[in-house]
Amino acid sequence: MSDLLDEYPMLIFGLEALLALFLLIFIVVWTASGRKKRAPHDRRD
């Protein structure tokens, strides 16, 4: 594994960027689904 990182030093930044992108998408989807479930209960007529 260290030979791979020595040959491609930018690989770790690419993996970190993919992880950050996945985490961002996960948080957005999770919070958006929570709002859809709560929206009908918040209405007061």
C-alpha cells in the first residue's frame, strides 16, 4: 500500500475528496428525508 502511495502521492487526496463528497450527499439526503416526514404534522389550520 505504501508503494502505491509513493508512486501516486495525490491518490490520498482523491480518496479524501470522494469520502467528503459521499458524506455531503449522505447528510443532504438524510436531512431532506427528515423534513418530508415532519412537514404534514407541522401544519396548523
